[in-house]
Amino acid sequence: MASSSLKDKDEGNYVDDVENFDEEEEEENLDPVEHKPRNRSFIARASTTGKSTFFSDQHGNLKFVNVIVRHPICIFFTFFAICIFCTLVLSRLVRREGQNPITEDTNAYDIYDARSIAYDSLRIAKEDVEDFYETNSRRLRKLEGQQVQEDVGDRMIWIYKAKTEDGLFTNEAIPIMRAAEATILEHEDYEKYCVLEYDLVDETTGETLPPQCEKPLSVMNIYYASEWNSTVAAEVISEFKTNPSSVDLYNRLAPCLDFSLFCDEILGTVSANATAWAEDMKVKIDSIIENWDGKGDLNPNVEQVTEFIAYMNLLFSKSFNVVFYLDSEFSVDNQKSMFSRSFFSWGQLLEGTDDEDESEEQLKEFVLDNLVEEWDKFTASDNNPVVQSYYFMGSLIFDIILRILSNDGLKAVGSLLAVFFYLRFMLGSWFLAAVGMFEIFMSLPLAWLYFSYIFQIKYFSSLNTLCIFIVTAIGADDIFVFMDSYKQSAGMGPEVLKDLETRMSWVYRRSGSAMLLTSATTCLAFLTTLFSPIAGTRSFGVFAAFVILLDYVLVMTLFCTSVVIYHDRFETKKWCCNCSFWSKCDPTPTEKAIEDYQNGVELKTDPISRFFKVIAYGSGLV
């Protein structure tokens, strides 16, 4: 504890000295900066009654502050240990529940609405059934008698968007889309994870073929067909182009030709020549479509393939072969598709797995370890100038979201680091800045513990996580208020600078009342969300109120204690000696402050205040 410059005077003499100071040395009651009479309403004078109260001693000093000043190290680590202990308790409670602590916002609507009540009833019933099922069964769900990779375990879709007005079906764009899909199709282990087609028969020999991977739905199957008869394709295109009514004729006969439906009714309404023409066209079209397997090279006549696709899209019995790959604006007159998509299926049950969960986990591990990195290269906005690619896969949703959150979290960390360094700049102490950020962060787990486990509010909205940014701003502001009061106390004269207990009691009263008012009004503002019918909004408001309240408590306890430690061991030490926490400052900052006061030394202000003071003088405002 710091000694006082008035240490040699007893308590009775101190009162007389104060009176003499008032009556005989009024000239010393001038502000050393402005040399104007000091506003004495800012000075919290010690009690002269000699009577102590529940909160203050006979000198008017706060008893709680006296304990902090006398045992700062012990009190500091006590509060520090309480914060860590509560955080560990919270972590254990959350893990014990074994589920996502953030409530799903699928029912974020009026909680008194009949539909909300019905939804909650259904959700609770489902949770009860799941708990019972998990408790009383192993849930292996073995797929007995099923062949390896026979069923679909997951699906993946590629989405392509043209960056140019030429669309996607060009010599420049098609190879890029092909390369993206080749990361899957040409991977050496793809056959271990694809959907396998069994009971395939060679049409030439009649022999049973080994299982093969199911062909994906992709326009690349057309442009990379194993065979392409340009002559036949040109004949089909020419027939439909020169005689537009032939499209209607073919569509009229298609139910009979392609599906063997209503033949008696349909064939009786057209001539034999028309039927023969339609049958010939069907043979030509089918001879081309049956080779759309994606196993060849890029067709050198991309324009002809695109035009053939456009006419197939007009035939309702053939359009299902192409419409999946086209956008709504694609037509014979506009043979440009600005969007396209491809569809891949992944197999289940994988070799070496016994249930769906194990199979899905093995598939996800394969994709994350071998494919995602390559996919991300293709989806990068700067990958190429003609195609923007996107991918989606069900089992990767959670992992991708975590990765997105991690990236966003790094940006959030950047903002928090900016606040930390600004605290260091304004406070001039790494120690105080570190303690300040610690108490700001600790207000979140402490609020969570009170919110969810002491007050038993089980609806924890995802919005609650945003409180980190709110409390960072408000907590930093509270720290500045406390430190401003501490710095101002250095110029308050002997009444405040009698000793460190008196000084810190003045700081505590001055800053505490100001912060209490602002914190209370902020908490009340957040608590007005209780009038909202939306459960997520109400949860956020109440949680934010807890966070602000606990941040205020930590500033007035943990940070206050750290300021006493800073006063005793860091404040008057310079540069590298600032790290020698084992030795106390000599003389103490309070002793130096009263010496500066008596010598009329101007108080130092923070850099921001100096900046605005210069601006004010420069503009003639003062």
C-alpha cells in the first residue's frame, strides 16, 4: 500500500489542515492547468464525523476499496480464479448436455401463436423419442443383404454461371467445367465411393459385366460423347429447321414412338408417310443420344452440338435428356445458356462399413481429404475469366459452415485486436490493456452461466454470440471512464491524495456512479426486447443485459484491482523496467501526484484529448 505525503500527520491534525487549507491557502486551490478556482463539487471529501457506515470507514473511504488497496494481488487472483472456475463449470455443463447449445431458430416466431405451440410440442415429443431410442438401442441400422455402394448415400451438385455474354457452351468454358468434374471422375479412388450399377449385361456377348459407377447428370456427357455422327446430327437439325411443323408432328407421335402409349388412337390420325418419317427420326436421334456417356474427347463442332440440344429441348419425349442442363432463356433462337448444373451421386454402404453413419463419415473424410481443396480452386472468383463455379454437398454443410465461421472469426479477431491495441495506446500499459480485454471476454461465459443454468433460460439464440462485439465497445468505454477518473484524481489536491485508499475511493465513487447509470440504461434498453413475441429476439435482449451487467461488475472489481497493482508496481516505471513487477514504485504515483500538485505541474492528458484540444485552439473555440 502506498504511503502518503501527509503520512506524518495524525487524523485529527489532518482535519485542521484541511480547514487551514480552505481559509489561509486559497491561492493553492487553483487548477494547476487553467489557474481558475477549482470546482469543489468534484472533490469527495473525507467524512469529518468520524463515524463509519456499512460501506465506508470513519474517514469516508469505501471499505471494499480499502481491502483492494491493502491486498491487491490476493484480490486480483481471487477474482481471476472465479472467472476461470465459472468458465470451466460452464464448459462442463454444456458438454454434459451433449448437444448444440444454440437453439435452432426454425421456430423464431410468435411464441404465443398456436402454430408455435404446436411446433414446440412436436419438437419436444421428437426429442423425447430420440432420447428413449438412444437410451434403449444401439441404433446400428445395418443394411442386411444390401450390396456395396448400391444405394445413394449423398448427392453433390455443381452450379456453373457464365461470366461473359457468350454463355457456357463455348470452346473456352466447356473444358473448364469438364476439369472441375474431372476432379471427381478421374480420381483413382472414385470407384470406391460412387453409386455402383449392378447386373449390367454386354449387349454384344450377353455376358454379365462387373459393377460400374453410375453416370452423372452433366452436359459434359453430351459434349464429350464417345461417338458423334455429325452427318446424322446435321440431318436431324436440318429437318426440324427447314420444316418447323415437323416438331409438332413428332411431338404428336412421340407417346406411341417412345413410350408405346395410345398407338391406336395416334396412328389413326396421321398418314403412313408421316409415321415412317417419325420412326426414322427416332432412330437417328436415339443413335446419337445413346452415346452421351462423357467418355470421349471434346466434340470439335461445339456449335452443332449446342444446336442439336436446342432442338431436342423442343421434343417433349427427348427434352428430359437436356433440360436439366439449360437455363430458362435457352432456345433455338437463343442458343446461349448462362447457367448450367451437374449432378453426382455418392454410394452407400461403403466397403468396410456396417451402417449409414459410418459410411457417411468415411465418405466425408474422403471428400475433405482429397477433393475439397481442388474444388475450392475452381470456385475461386479469379480461377478463370469465363466460368464461375459453385458446389454443394449435403454431408459437407456443417464442415463448410465451420470453415466459413472460422474465416469470419479471423476477421472478428482482427477487430478485437484493434480494440486491444487501442486500449494499450490510450492506457499506456500492456498490463491494464490485457486485464481490460480479459474482463470483457469473461463477461460472456459468466453471463451464459447465469442465463442458462442459474436462471434456467433454455432458449439460447444464435444472435447471442453477437454480444461479444457489443460488450467489447461498452467494456472499453467503461475502462476509459474508470481510467479518466483515476488520472483526474491526480490533480484533486491533498483532500483526495491523502493516501491511496482515499484516492481510489474518490475514483470508485466518481466512475462507478457514471458507469452504473449508463450500464443500467443500456440493460433496460435490451430488456425492452421482452415485449417482442419473437423468442430469438427476447433471448438476445436478456442475454445482452446479463453481459452488460457482469461487465460492469468486473470493471468495478477485477479491473479496479488491476489499477491498484498498476499504481503500486508499473505506473512510474519506464520502458523495459516496466516489467519488473516484483518491486514497487518509489516514490508512489500518489506521492508524485501531490508533489506535482503543490508545484503547479500541469496534468498530462491522453492523446485524443490533446488532439481535440489542439483542434479547438486552432479553430478559435477556446
